[in-house]
Amino acid sequence: MFDKLKLFINRLGKKMIAATNNVIDVSDKRYIELKISAWKSSKRRQDQIKGDLYYKGAHDILRRKRQVVGEGGELTEVDNLPNNKIVDNQFGKMVDQKKNYLLGQPIAFNSENEQYNEALRDVLGKRFMKTIKDVGQDSITGGLAWLHPYYDENGQFKFKEFPAHEILPFWADKAHTELKMAVRYYLEEKEGVAHDDFVERVEIYTPVGIFYYTLINNTLYPDAQTPHRNYLTVESEEGELDYNWTRVPLVPFKFNSSEMPLLNRCKSIQDAINKVMSDFVNGMEENAGGNSIIVLNNFDGENLGEFRKNLSQYRAVKIRSTESAKGGVDTLTVEVNATNYELILKLLKRQLIENCRGFDAKDERMAGNPNQMNIQSMYTDIDLDAHDMETEYQASLDNLLWFVNQHLANMGVGSFENEDVDIVFNRDTLVNETEVMQMLTSAGVRIPNKVLLEQVPFIDDVDEAMDIVSVDIYSDRYIPQRYLEQASEEIEALYGLTALVISPR
């Protein structure tokens, strides 16, 4: 591929701007330092980081401390009481649900130009589909994610994904559609150091290449080895020539137009779920005082705070008896059963699903044999987010195709800038296949036999099955003899048909 880049250097010059030999300084470095410093601790970035952490199971409940009412009525941390920190990651489930609903199946790029279709399949193949799923996950947890088209050291055209909390964008417009430049900030582990020690790295993406810095005490220092690099270097008879894209090669993929992470809708509910689960287990493990109102008789102490402290920490209290009054401790038991916790958890999980606009696969409407209307009703909420996300992704993919088209032109594959491309998202939706088949049949639609055989799970080679015998479910309702024994029950269950035996052709 690198040799091809040499051959098509002239075409490359038309699509990319030659960089000057002098390294172009990023204007107003102090301004960028101040912007990075403010952005690193901003609420927006913290929300993006929190969304990623919550997806991975690092919830606030893990930092919870067990406290009791101590002396003077003040809360005091104790370490001799159960302190379960249970994470019931319903948020992570919602992220996976949305990601796989819209991006679980490959995205289709269709053009009337078959040469262009083949070229797109080569560039946007299985590896790209895996990358776009990663982009989908990070855009949901962070509000948006970034895709960087680039050439590697071997001249291969590739895509690299950056999460939202690594990129500080500098937009040219209020609608956040045009990018002037962007700063990538990340931590790099120091080499040769046994313990965790990191260096703060900064990359600034501009129309004239990437500038590399190390950030020390909020001050940018140019990288000693590589202070600047152009997006592509090509060998030619004239020597090495440097080229840059005419656009900043970072494409934003937004979860919604406001770039708001999903966690912002449901964090309090997710925290409540974790707290209820942890409190329930704590209550089960406690032996005294957990579900009781304590009645004191002739207490040998100064105040109730001292009593609560002794009871919570030492599991003992001092009492005294006199001739006139007998000391003791009685309890009034308050019954708290598991049904209450179960009801609260059920309500919280339902609210989390509604606020996240997901769906409940265990919905009562899915019991038995759900009809297609119930299935569509269950997907109503998730479709709301999917529509918004698809609209944003359509625009982002259209932007990405600009880089793909320039790459194809640079490689001499062809000029496709004026070609229209239909981008189709194949949503991963449950379908009642039996009902759909019956509806199509009643409407007079004749489905090809090959399509029907492809739906039979135990047929591996459909073409071989088609060669053995013809299948016509509308007249003779035959299936291949060699599949009859194992097929009859499945065919009848799936399509309500009866399988009959005929001899092979």
C-alpha cells in the first residue's frame, strides 16, 4: 500500500495540502494551557469520566463508609458493623442495550455505483464495525466519542477511537459542527518505574498536523523527540514529502445533540438501587438494634448518644438496679421483611429503565407468545434515543466519508466525492417470526424457498438442501427427506406447517 501511495502522489497532492518545512507554532500557547487546566476539572469532563466508570462497575457505593449516631448525636464512622458495597449495574445493562440495539448489526453503505460499494466494503469492513461499536459505547457513556482517520507507519488507512474525556474540542460554530482544532489529553505510564507513575501527554490536532507536548504543572513543553508530525509522509523521487488533510481529522459521534451522557439521567436511581441492596444485606447480617426500637430502664450513662455508641460498637450497655427501680433494656420490634425491599427495587429498576429509555426484556407483555404490537410497544422508549443517535451518527458518518473518499482518490481507486450514499442502520429488534410469516402469507406474499430454509437452525448448507428437493410451503408443503426426522417439529413450531416426505430428484 505504501508503494501505491508513491504512485499516486499527484492525486494525493490534489486532496491534501503540502505542509511547509517549518514547524507551525500553535497560536497563544498560554491560552491553550488555561483552557486545558479549566477543562480537566470541569463538571462536563467529570460527568464523562463518571459515565465510563459506572459502565465498568466503579460506582460511588464502593466508597461508602458505615456510620452510626455517636456521642452528641453526631454521625461517627465505625468499622465493626457490616458494610456491604453491592453494585447492581443496571446502568451498564442500559448502555449495552442501546449500543447493540442500534449497532449490533453491521451498518450498510449503499450507492448506485458498484465500484464505490466494493471500495467502501474494503475500507469500512468488519474491523471498522467493531470500532464503531466501541465508539457507540463511549458516546453513550460520555455524550460523544471521537474517531480519528489516519495512516499508520506502513501507509495503511485506519481508524482510532478516542473517548470524550480525552478530547478538548475548539469549535468554529455554536452548533458544534465544524472543528477548528482539538486537544487530546491522556496519561502515559512512565517506563522503567515499578509503581504507578504517569506523565501527562498532550496532542494538539490542527489543519497543519499534530503537535506533541508534555504537560508539567499546567505548562506545555514541546516533546523533545517529536514536537510536530504531519498526517502523512510519502517517499518520492524528490525525497520525503509531507501532507496534511484540509480538515482536522477528528470526527465527533454524538449520543444526542446536547452531548449529554446517559448517566446524567439516572445516576441517583442507580445509586439508590445499590444502596437498597447493600442496606438489605447489612440488615440481614446485623444481630442487634437493626430493626428494633430500644426501651431503656434505669440506664447507667450520661446520654443516648453514649448508649448508641456502646450498643453499636461494643454490643453491650451498662444498666443499674436499685431498691426502687430495676434496670433493663427492652425492645419494640419493627417488622421489616424482604418483600418491602423487593418492591422498592422493582420500582427503582422500572424508573431507571424509563429514565434511560430502555426496555425490559422480562416485561409482562413478553409472557407466553407475545404479539408483534406488544413487542413494538416495548421498544417505543428505546426508539426515541435510537432516532436521535441515528440522526447524529448519519451526519458523523457523512463527515467520515469525506476522509474515506479522499483516501480512495489518493490511492487511485476513483473519485467518488459526488456519489450519494445511503447509510442504513439495521436495528436489532425482537420479532415474532410466526406472526410475521402468517401476515405475509395472508397478504399473498410468496417468500422464496431459499429464504425460508435459511431460517431453519439445523440446515447448514442451504444450497445443498435446495439441490436435493424443491420446497413449496404454499402447495405440497414438502421439505428435504434427509432433514425430515429432525425438521418436522421445528418447522411445525416455527411456521405451523406439516412436513411431508418426497423422494430426492
